[in-house]
Amino acid sequence: MWCSCARPDDERTPAVQRRSQTAVLAAASLLLAAGCSNGGAQPPGGGAPATAKSPGASARATSPGAAPSPAAPPAKGSVKVTKTLTTGLKSPWGVAVLPGGDLLVGSRDTGKIVRIAVDSGKTTELGSVPGVAPGGEGGLLGLAVSSDFGTDHQVYAYFTTASDNRIARMIYDDKRPPGDQLGAPDTILRGIPKGEIHNGGRIAFGPDKMLYAGTGETGDTGLAQDKSSLGGKILRMTPDGEPAHGNPSADSVVYDYGHRNVQGLAWDSDHRLWASEFGQHTWDELNLIEPGKNYGWPEIEGKAKSGQGGPDYVDPVEVWKTDDASPSGLAYAKGSLWMASLRGERLWRIPLNGTKPVAAPQAFLKGTYGRLRTVVAAGDGTLWLVTSNTDGRGTPRKGDDRILRLKVS
């Protein structure tokens, strides 16, 4: 059932009725021994080996228990806004970086995708994604470009339709007239639950060239523990939308479960996967993701207390009071994770030494630019930061919404 008392992405609501945890599937195929990999690499965050064709096969396969990084970042960092790339965006949500550095930006409420030149800020409309049905927190959400974009020119989009959330890919042809540069959508995954709230939506290609997606439980809390549902999960799939080799269950795209509303995905320098997630009343979370693991929702919010949790639940690495975060996008740069916050209206820095924070999270830009939706690594140690004040919950200022370039340390 849909729970009407569940809160929007950055507003807390009364406690929800717990639903009995559904029976879970056997996990005999959860992890394959690394010695049986036939030369394949592990998926980011550990787990079974990827196929020999995976680009991760030449990378160091690292599990969450790996040794600390050789050089940890300093406890205190810095943020300097060096450029306003563009202004006047309406309900920006997903951002993808093209080869060469230009940005693709999607509008949640209009379904349009634009290209923004990073040298001049010039905006070119690609077109609209067919079938987008905006409403509440739904609409055109995450964007990603193929790991082989140079040859296949595929742009991936996670979006809400009249019946579900789904992921489709479209060929982008920048030689066609503006507004008509997107090919017909090819749906690779459908049936992700939709709702007025908690639609998840972030997608990204990992170091293994697999596509990852963060989903929400739409306010129906029981979906998070139901392995047969795609809601309240992180999904891992091939570029064609098939279950990726090494997933906990060979016939499922479900990579882990027990999430409320995942909206940030990022990999560190050792290819560990991290995710940011909305809590309800008390704690927002940063989680280190391992395949097949249970992150506790709705049984646990934040870190388990005595008698409340057990070995079946994975504790978050960091938690925030809900007024201080409501986390959305997540990026990795300069040895730290950077987390954009909506209700908290600030950018959080979490410096890492391996799997452990070096120091307490550090906040920047508090209240300066309002709600912050998406943060993306630019590839040169800088970040792109996208505001979210025109989404119906913020207070738009002149020029909103905007994209800022940040120099960070």
C-alpha cells in the first residue's frame, strides 16, 4: 500500500506504520570467490567478479575492507566559487558530463535536455524525452552518457511515466537541428515503482562500465525490504538493462536493498561505491555500498541502537540531522566525497582515508545559493554544482537555477 504519511524528499512527517518484512530470496549466489574469477575484476564495492571484457578487469579490485589510501586528505578543506556557468535553468535535476567536458542537463518538470558549453555557457536544446509525466518528485530525473559514448552516442535517462519509473537510452546527434537531436527512446528497464515522493532517480556508469541506479520506495516502506521489487534499492545492470554478471542474484538487477530514497552515487579512487540517502525524522545517511547487503530501511534509520538492529543491517558511515542535509547529489574529488543538500542548503565535504572519514563532515556555502541538487566532478579536481530553487519547494532568486564551478581542496 502507499503510505500517505511519508514525507517529501526534504520534509519530515509522522512515523509510519512498519510493515512486516517480506521473505527474502536465498543468497547462495551472493559472492563468488575472487580466485574463481577467471581473470575478471570485482564490481565496485566488492562482490563477484565482472566479465573478462569489463574495463574494471585491468583496475585494482577493492573491497570495502581494503587498506586505507596511501595519502589521506587534510581534515579541513576549502571551497571557492570560480565561475557561474549558466543561469535561468528551470527545475534542473540530472547532469552528465560529455567527453570534452560540456554538460548535459535535464529539466525534471519539462522533460527537456540541454547541452551547456563549459567554455562559454552557451545552451543548446537537444529535445524532450517522450513519455515523461512530471508530478510531485517525479519527472525527468537522472542522466548518464554511455561509457562508449565516442562510438555509440547513447544518452541514458531515468524518468517517471504515467505508470512507472524507467530507464531509456537515446542516440544523441549534435549534427541535427537544435531541439531535434535525440533519437527515439529505447527502454532498457521498466517497472521501477513510482509515487508522488521517493522516486530515487540517480543513474551513473561505474568503473566496470555497468549502469547503476538509485531508486526510492515511493512512500510504501515495505518495498525497500522486498527483493522482488525494484523500489528502495540500488540496481546494477548492463548497458542493455540486463542483470550484470556478479550481481547477488544472477537473474536480478537488484544490487542491494533496504533504502528509503537514494539520490546520490559516487565511486572513490579505489572504485568503492558510495550512496547518499534521505532519512525520515532523524538521520540522513552516507552509505558504503556492498552487493547483497541490507541497509535497514524501514527497520532502522541511521545507525542501529542497542536491541534495535543486528548483523543483518549495515550501518551508514556518516549521518546528519535531517534539517542539515536532505542529501541529493554526490561526487568524489580531491580525496573527499562532496554531498549536495536540499533542505540543508549546503555542500558537505567528507574527507576519506580508505573506508573511514578522516574528520567530521565540513559544511560549505550554507544558505548562500539555496537548495543544492546535483554535484558532479569535472575531472580536473573541480566540481560543478547545480542549485534547485525552482522545483516548487525552494525560494527562487534572480537568476535561479544556476550551475557553479567550484575549486575544492
